[in-house]
Amino acid sequence: METANIAIVGAGKGGYECLKVLLTTPNVLIKYVCDIDPNAKGVMLAKQHKISYVARLSEFIHDPEVDLIFESTGRPEVFEELSRAKLPTTSLVGSGGTRVIFSLLDSYNEVNRSLRSYKMNLERRIIERTEELEKLNTELSKEKAATERLYEQQREINEEKSRYLIHTTHQLKAPFAAIHNYVDIILDGYAGPLAQETRDLVLKIKTRCELLSETILDMLELARLKAQDLELVREDVDLCAVVNDVVERFAVSAAAKRLLVRVDAPKEPLIARTVGKRLFELLAVLLENAVKYSPPDGSIEIAMKVASDGKRVISIMDHGIGIPEANLGKIFREFFRSNNAVRFEPNGNGLGLAIAGEIANLLDITIEVESELEKGTTFHVRI
Ligand SMILES: Nc1ncnc2c1ncn2[C@@H]1O[C@H](COP(=O)(O)OP(=O)(O)OP(=O)(O)O)[C@@H](O)[C@H]1O
Ligand SMILES: [Mg+2]
């Protein structure tokens, strides 16, 4: 916007008011204030603002830079003289018009002032809020760092625990194998003939030994999984092949209970990028449980499909004893066994699902379980 050069004629009360308003109006340059009285109120104000003061019209009326004259004397003869003498390029507003324009300008300036102060307020509040947020942010970062330190310590403790567990169970393995061997030697008669009662006792020792070795191996496996002390090489794995291997592995124990294991596999190979050996272990835990917790002469169904989100899902369904609803959240805990399971099958150490859970963690697999007491259980493995 171009600057308008203005002259005010008459510096009494009206002129003074005009001047005051124009001083706060943007894009306006007051070039002259004209009045015969050098002590008029407006003249004083003009001088304070270093505006040229003139006493006579002739002193500025021929200045071609003046765009607009505000006449505020209220005297018609002054207006007439101005109309006659002014250059054609200069506009002239008489007293009446000047009053209207200035009351409008005044309101405009008032609105502007309010807007400015509102804006300043807003800016101040934004600065205050930003400072508050920055303070909060620093506090949060400090808390985050503290939590991370705690988490790191926790991780180190867990690793230490796992290393310790691996070490001790490992040390148990050798003496146990030795006991096992001695028991076999005794049973095979190399330590002399055995009375029937002694043989029965030694056979019991052998069974206990076998169960304990299993527990030791499971604990070792679990500790290794927790310590992430395993090489995990992911490759394209044919899930149907893994499922068939697992079924094969439990064929004897299933047949012993006359359980029919049905596999519903898709025609084409179902491929997933995972660690085949660990997936086998995970599925083995689930099928072992299905066989273990099913009454004889039943069936177990294994289904495989691709879910809508692209995940491969393997479901193992049995019609066995089921899991009490209250225990569904506990079955992945180490050494947890449900009462109905202990009654149905006293042997077991409650480590199978803990191992399966750790493997699932490592391989980004989720295991979901649905179960109804005395109706059966289904585990869905999403890969
Ligand atoms: N298919 C199933 N049917 C019924 N209960 C089950 C089934 N699978 C798991 N459970 C419950 O979850 C518990 C934990 O299972 P997990 O495999 O960890 O231990 P376990 O079978 O008791 O012993 P092991 O360590 O020898 O496998 C079981 O004791 C049982 O209560
Ligand atoms: Mg089990």
C-alpha cells in the first residue's frame, strides 16, 4: 500500500483529534499542520512529532506531494479558499467529512489496538505453554532414562540367573546320567542276581531317573531360550512338513492310547519364514499335551490355513480334559500344572508350555488357547 501524504488545516480541537488518530494510522505521512495560531493544541502535538508547521495556506498548497487535505476549521471561507487554490491532484475533505472519516478511523484504530493486544497476549501464552511443555519434556526424558536403566539392570539380572541355571542344570546332567547307567547295569544283572522285590524297586528308581532327566533337559532348554543363547537362522520352512514330523514323533504314544491324529493340510506347501527346529519343538509341546490330556480312543485334529492378515495358523484341537477357565492365564508359567491335569496324569513338570511360550517370543509367534472343561482344548499358533 502506498503512503498517503496529508495536510491538516486547523489545529484546534478538531484538528488535534485528527492528528492524534492519523499518528497511529499505518501508511499515512502527515506532511503539514496549518493554523494561524502557533500555540494551538494541534500545533504543539505536530511539533512534538517533528511535523512541519505552517501558518498560511500558501506555504503548502502548491506542494504536489500532498495527496489529501483535511479541513477541520469548520469555517466555510477556509474550505472555499482551499478548493480554489489546491492543485487538481490534491483531494480535499471538508469539516463534516473529516469528522465522519475520523470517527471511522478512530474505531478502526481501536479495533486494531485490541487485535494487537490480543495477539501479544496469545503470543505470550504460547511462549509460556512452550516453556511448560519443554520442562515437562525434560522431566519425561529423565524418567525414561531412569526406567531404561532399571530395565537394563533387570535384563542383566535375568541373564545372570539364566546363566546360573544353565550352569547348575548342566552340572546335574552328568551325575544323573551316571546314576541312570548304574541302574541299567544293576537291572541287566551285571551286579549279581536280583530278587524280584529289589528289581521292582530299581525299576521305580529308573522311571524316576528318566522323569528327572527330562526335567533337567527341559530346564536347560528353558534357560537357554531365556538367555537367548541360541542361534536363530530363519529360512523358508514348509509348515506341512514340520507338522508331519511332529505327528510322526508322537505316533507311538498316540497309538498306545488308540488316538487318531488327523491332519487337514492344504494341497500346496504352506511356507513361513521361521526357524524350523524351534517351531518343531513348540508344536511338539502342544501335540504332546493333546495326546497326554486326551482319554483313550479319541481323536486329535490339526488344521493349517493362511489367515486374512497373511499369518500362517496351525491349530491343534483335542477332546480331552480341558483347562479350567481360571487357569487359562497361568498355563505358560514355569512349573504350573492344573489340578485336573495332575489327577489325570501325575507325571509332568509344567515346563512344556513355558518352553513353547519362550520359543513363540523369540520367533514372533502368538499362541492363543480356547478350552472347555471336559470338552477339549484348541491351541492356535499364528506364525
Ligand atoms: N491340551 C491340554 N489339555 C488340557 N490341559 C492342558 C493342555 N495343555 C496344557 N494343559 C494344562 O497346562 C498345564 C501346563 O502344561 P505344560 O505342557 O507346561 O506342562 P505339563 O504338560 O503339565 O508337563 P510337561 O512339562 O511334562 O509338559 C498342564 O499341566 C495342564 O494343566
Ligand atoms: Mg506338557
